Amino acid sequence: MSRLALVAAALAGCTLDWDDVSQAGHALPPLTSSSTSDEATTSSGEDASTAASTVDASTTTSSPVTVSGSGSASDSDTGTTGDDSKAVPVEVEVVINSPSPMIAVGEVQVSVWTSRPVASIDIFDNDVPLVLGAVPVNPVHVFEVTSDDIPGDGTHTIRAVAHAADGVSGQDAEELLIDVQPGGTDVWPPYVKPGPINGFTSAAIRDNGIDVAGYLETNDGLKAVAVRIDGTKGQPEGEPIHLGPVAVIGGGRGPAIAVTGDEATFVAWTFPDSGSTRWAVTEIKFGEPHGPTWIGALGTSVNAMTSVDDVLILVGADEVSPGTHDLKAWWISAPDAELVHERTFAASSDDDKFNTRDEVGRGVAIVGDEVVVVGERETKGLDMKLRRRTVVLRYDLDAALWGQWTSPGELMDEDAAMAVAPLRGGGFVVTGWARDVGFSNRLLLTRWFSAEGEAGSLRIEPTPSDAVGYTIGEDREGKIIIAGATKKPLQDADSWIFAIPGPVGPPVWEVIRNGPGQGPDEAASLALDTWSSMYVVGSEFDALQPRAFALRLYP
């Protein structure tokens, strides 16, 4: 469910019950512009601003910019009267900085002009108080429209009641029409174009848009590619940058892209070499020739990448023998390509004497001051048979291991993690797949972890056949956004993008993309911008080959 995010509310973090507010002596003025004299105080003798402060003594305000108005300081201190000894009215005007109708998510600033200085201001959305007893500032209140649900599509009467120190009050109202698209609908038409790019596999936010890595098919095989997509029009900026040959592609396999703190962009991918593979990393600047390529050791591969400050963190595997790997992570200095750290995860020699079990890293994220790596490993189940299970590794920023966790397989025989994302409230969330041995179906599994790395709630999406989550994120409303692929009975796989409220509850919205051709379609990567509009990239089949797609969806 959506919620109203208060950015600079005078009662930030408080939930107000209007019945309680009324009982505290703060009468609700009628929805008409008027001024009242000293008689417009509460029955208990308190004026409205005093009653509001009684509701919550922790009232805070934004920066102290005085609302414009006329009158001297002595007017507020002693009460303002005219020649006939009657109180001078307070004229009020509400100013809303947002266009009406408001058709995009964003901030709404409510400012208030008064004809003379006042002590406090109350702001209402229809009859619902947004802020009570606010010190006059400009803006008096700021709220965010984050989706179509809350504050809600339709007309809103934003009303301000200003209270002078001498007991005189005045009010004004202004209408604001909100018409934001429902979550999961397109911000701009999807970018889908046969050639010159066959698939996108990774996306990273940079300025107003995304940098994307993918692949294209050439006469010499698949090659890595990078492109910049404008966030306003949803179209590529300039020509794609062609990189080296690619050995593996797709969600959880790369090529991967990351933007460092100085907004430099890097692409990492796995390329074939001498019957095995190596990872490669290149710095790119769109519109310019790409920089030098850094090469990993023979047998290495990279499936995901992130950055912290000016350090790149690559996650993948190191081949031990054909079909067998150790999970591997590398810390690389972006300015000079120095290998700062490398860490290997594998079963102990007591459990795996000849190192024949497979371990692979699939996803990585910065969670607070930790680097969280997720993937899959082979371990023995209760029946002493090898099972593929999720592994979660927690490192500090300098690559010291803080903790590790392996799935006990409490719901299904096997499971694996493909992606991880931090949670605003602390901890992180992981997505991937799970299945029972003997059944081919893989079901999409999501699991929550505390800030201490302890496994918590999990959920499996009820699908009739194969499904997998390749990428995950949390929007500013707390919804978990997952993208991947699902297969309907007797059909090819379709891209699947959906939002869930948490460990329980049905999806809030979902988007299914079925390419025009018969073949696997997949949403491989996800990036969320400041307002939680989500960029989703992937590939879908058209005729006999895949084509890249990019979407931008409302939260």
C-alpha cells in the first residue's frame, strides 16, 4: 500500500486522530474564507495554536523563512486594533507550487501569505490535518505525491488556518487536482527495437537516466555492449559502445554495469579464453572511445558488480574443474585498476575434501557499511544428497568477513539467490528461486534479513510453472519490486515485473511482457530513481533472435 511521505512536516512521524484533536480544544473552522476575532478561541480559553501544541509537544518546522505579511512587531505582541478598538482581521492566501492537475510524482509545497504576522498555521487536506500549529515558514508544509493511491487521485482542498497571537484567525483554501498514473504503468513508451542490441542485462542510475550493459550478436559471436538511455524520452543517447566477446549472458550472469562515486561508468563481463573464461572490466564514457580493459585470471567469471566510493566490487566464480567453481569476490580500485582484495568462499576441507562442490556468486549490494554477496552453493541435505542452496556472505567495506548464512531448505529441497537489495528500515531482501527435487518447476522465492544478517520471513509466489527473480529493489513507499521471468504451461517464458507489500499480501501490481516470438523473455535488471520510478531492462524474442527492451514504470 502507498503512504504519504512527509518531507518537512511540522508533525513529522506523528499520526493524528481528528477526534482527539477536537477534544483537545482545536475547533475545525468551516470550509469558507473568513476572519474571526478574539471570540474564535476554544471553550477552554486556549487559542488554536496552543491547542495544537498540546497535541504534540515535539512539533518541529522546516527552515525559518518568515511568511510575507504587513504590520509591525508590536502588532503581534500586543494585539492589533483599529481606531474603533476592534481586532484587525487576518487575511490569508494559500499558494501551492504544483500544477493542477499534478500528473507526476514529486513534492508539493504549501506556502501561506498573511496580511499581518501570525503565531501559527494549520494545514488541512480536505478535513484531514497535514500539520497543526506550524511556525510560519515558506513553505509551511511539504508533502510528496508518490503514486496514485495516497494522497490519492482526485481533487484535494488544501486549506490553511492562520492564528495571530491576539486570538484573531483567518483562513483560505486552494484546490489541487492529483492525476498520477497507477503503479506499474509506463512512464514513456517501452524502448524495444530489433537490433543493434539483442539484450540488456544490467542497469545503473546516473543523472536523469540509466547506463545499461547488454550484448549483441555479430558474425564473430556475442559481444558486450553499453548504451545510455535518456530518462525523459526513453531513447538511447548516441551510439552503443561495443566491447569484447561474451561467454555467458542473461539475468544473474551479466554483463554487469556500475557507476562509481565520481559518476564514472564501468562494464564487467565474462569472455571465453582457452577453453575456459576470464572476467573483464572496462571504463566507458559515452560519446568517447572506451578505456583500457582489465583482465582477470584464467578460470574466473563475473555475474554482478557494484561500487562504493571509488572501489568496484565484482562477484562471480573461480573455476576449479569443468562444472565446479568456488564463489569469488574482487575489490578493485577504479582509478588505477589495482586489485585491492579478493575473497573466496568454498566448503571446508572437512566437508568437501577434494573441492568438488559448486559455489557461485550471483548478486551483490551495499547495505549500510556492509557488502552483501548472495549466490548458491552445493551442500548435503538431510538425506545426505547434494542440494543447491542459497548462500549469503556479509563483508565490511574492506573485505573482512562478518558473517555467512546458508539456507536450511525449510520449505523446498533447493533454492538459490540471484539478487539482493538494501531495505530503508535496515537489513536487506533477497530474491531467486526454489524447487523440490524431482519436479522441474522453479518458483520465485523472496527472503528478508535483519540488519544483523539473520534470516527472517520468506514467501514463494504461487505460479503454475517455472519462475525466477533476477533483480530486486525497494521503492520509497516500502513496496518490494521484483523482476524476472515466469513460464506459463505450454508457453515460452515471459518477463515478469511485480510489486509486493511485504512478506504477506497479494502483489500490488504486476506487468507481464510476452515477446512476439517463441523464446525466453526475461526482465534481467532493475534500477530505481529518486522518486522510485523504476527502470527495467531485459530481452524478449522476436522471430528467431532476442531484442533488447527498456521500460520506465510508475511506482
